[in-house]
Amino acid sequence: MKTTLWMSWLLLVLGGCSTHTPAPAPAVIKPIEPPKALDTNQSALNDPFCCMLPQDLELKLPEYGPKVNDLERFEQLMAPYVEQSGIDRDSLYEIQKTFEGRYFSPWGYVATPQKVEEVLWPLRAFRGGFGSNLRPVPPVWFEEIKQQSNFASYGTINKKAITLKWMDIRAFPTDKPLYKNPALPGEGYPFDLLQNSSVNYNEPIFISHTSKDGAWSYIFSNNVSGWVKSDGVALIDDETALKIQKSEKVFLIEDNVALLDSANRFSGYSRVGMVLPLERSDDENYYVKAIDANNSIKILSLPKRSAHIGVSRFNKSDLNAIGTQLLKNTYGWGGMYGERDCSSMIRDMMTPFGIWLPRNSSAQSRKGEVVSFIGMNDDEKLSLIKEKGIPFETIIYLKGHVLLYVGTYQESVMVMHNIWGIRTIDKQGNRGRHVIGKAVISTLELGSDLNDFDPAMKLLSRVESMNIFTQTPTSLSRNTKVTLKKKSL
């Protein structure tokens, strides 16, 4: 009896994560055979992702797919475009003189700048979808989120605050994603509907209230509102806020440089688009002020190559340095994983020049002098861009996407943009994406050389307008049709 029980226990152990009932023990226990060798595509287990460690998965990963002509033909470097089309300007634009007022606007609030009905839009918009397991999210989850959001307490804190780290800004107080339909291109990863934006380290914010459990805080930054983790924010008193605002400012022009405190301890990474108050400088470093969780000021150092004091005039040197940094970025929807999407790339690129831009693409397309493309064919659009567009100061807009015009090169209109993918369609009519997933310099015909390119989705055919964000609006508007002689390009 004891032997039988012992053998049954052994078989149960050897069964691993199987849920099947063990077979009766054989009369003779045979030695356990080693698992068969794994081939390059298939584990010995039926489901290799069930319970194996990553280092044990001997899977052949996909390699690069078809090359895209634009990305092979045109240099993916900033210097050639800056040298050909950049300008060293001697003076600041009027828009640059208003930057600090925009940047520190959250510290000017005495109450929430929006009514509660306006900020409740995610709870009205998202009542279904798919979760991280690619299964439909049950209705009860949305009810739980509604309760956790605690909007009955909206505006009960109403305090100045500052961020203690770089953070995602979420539409709901949760890290969990919500997808529209993961089975369809453009509706699954990485397009998490709850990823609203992101906020930089040591950035001024305004806190409305917290979630019911206190883990999340509803904030307003200078461009967006939403939920951030409460352990990443600190309330700030009026005196400290005033000291920061009156300090000279350091504008960062390099990503991922360690910011170190006086004991040489890591405090955070630099990021193009960050603005930090200056304490002092020496031959090698800038020393900047940052706030800790106790509302105390600490001093951090960063190398001088990574920043400059004050707003920069438009010049080739900074355009090249900043653009070179941003061309290293992979695509990050809403700033996910510390990366950038199309609009945040342009916004961050313009911040060191003291140009404040809104966060999303449609709002960016309305800044400055807007020129409509409505009713024009492709040749007319290209002619108008060449005639009216100002390199590095012009945004080209289509629904859901913005591109920075960087001038002409080899007779082509060139744009810099951070893009997820090129629209495709196969012979059966199935739509898909050729994923690029990074910042690139291209023409407005990007991907047209691919065999399964969807011609209806060509960037040039879909662009609706351009706007020169350094200029104030004049008579030429989005609704003004400009007729030009067709030009062969």
C-alpha cells in the first residue's frame, strides 16, 4: 500500500502543469527519458509559452521584412536636411516669448480648469473593448473603474504639485490596457485607448483629487489632463513654486543622460522637452533644482552638452542636435515606454526653442498660419508646400497624424515623423500594416513601392492642411483655396 501511494505521488510530480489524472503505475519504473531536442520553431511542449522560462524557448524570431524605398534612398540623418534647409535666425518669434506662461500655467490655477462633465469623457467613451489577455473586458470592470475614479471628489484637493519622475498619463486610474479590436490592424497593440499622454520629470502640474484608494491622482499638466500614480507627485508650496519660476531655465536637448544628485546617486534621465530651473554651472556641468517627495529642493548635475540655458533661437546647430536625438526614437503611442508618437516628437523638438505646442495632432494642426489643401490634387499640394512651407517651422496634417516639413531634398518634399506603419491591402482585400515603428525622414509617398501598398492610404493624398506654427494667422486660412499652376515633380 505504501509503495503504491509513493509511486502515485511520483507520477503526480512528474506530470508538471498537466491537469490529467495520472495513469496507474506500471510494474517496473523505467528511467525518465530526456526531452527531445527542440527545433528552431517548435518547443517539445505543445504550448511552449505555458510554463517555460524565456531562456528555454529556442524559437526562431522573424527578421527584417521588405525594405522601404524612402528609408533606403534618403539619409536617415538630420544633418543633410538642416544644412540644406535650416536657417540661423537672429531674433526670437513672438510665440517664443510666451513659452514660460504656457509651461507654468498649472501653477496659476486656483480651481480645476475644466468642469467635471468635460473630464468624464473616458467613462462615457469606453464601455467595452479588449484587455491585455485579448479577451472582451466585462462590464463590471468599467463599473469598478467608475467607482475607483472617485469623481464625486473632483476638485477637492486643488493644489500645485510637481512630478517626481517621468510618468504615463492614463484615461482611467489603471495600468491595464484597453484595445478596440486586437484582431484588426491599427486597433490592437500598441494602441491602448487608455494611454492619454505622458508627463516629464520635475514638471509643474495641478492636482484635482485622488482615486478612492489614493493610488492615483487626477492632474492637469500644461497640455493634457488624466491619471498618474500618486507616488510620482508631490504637493508644492507657493514659495517653492515661485523660486522655481524665477530661476533661469535649462532646456534639455539630449535623451537618456543620467541626472545625479550631490552624492552621485541616480535621480532620473534627461529627456528632450524637459525644462529645469538652474542653480549654477561650472566648466563641465549645469546644476539644476529638482523637488523630492518631501517638498525639498535637491541639486542635480548634467553635462553641458545635454542642455542650454534659456530659449534657443532657431539655428542649425540645435536643429541638428535635437533632431538627431529624436530620430533615435522608436514609436510610443501616447508616450508609452518613454518613447514618442508623431505629435509628442514635434512638441518635444520645439520645446528647447521655447515654442509651446498642444499635445495631440489635431490641436497642433491649428497653431499659427493654417493653409488648407482641401480640393487640391497631389501636384498642387506639393507645389503649395514648396511655395509656402517654412522648413522646420511647418506641420503637415492628416487625420490622426502630423509630420514636420524639413525642406526639399533631391527635388522631393521631405518630412520628419514618428510613424507606426504603412497601410497595406492584399489581393483578397485584407487590410494590414507594414510596421515601421520609429522616427523617420521620408517623402509623402512613403511605402508606395511596396507590393501590397494601399494606394488609397497614401500620405500625400490624405494630407488636409499645413500650418506654420511660428507665424500668426493672416488672410490665408484652412478654408481658403489657393490655385497654383500644376508642376511636375
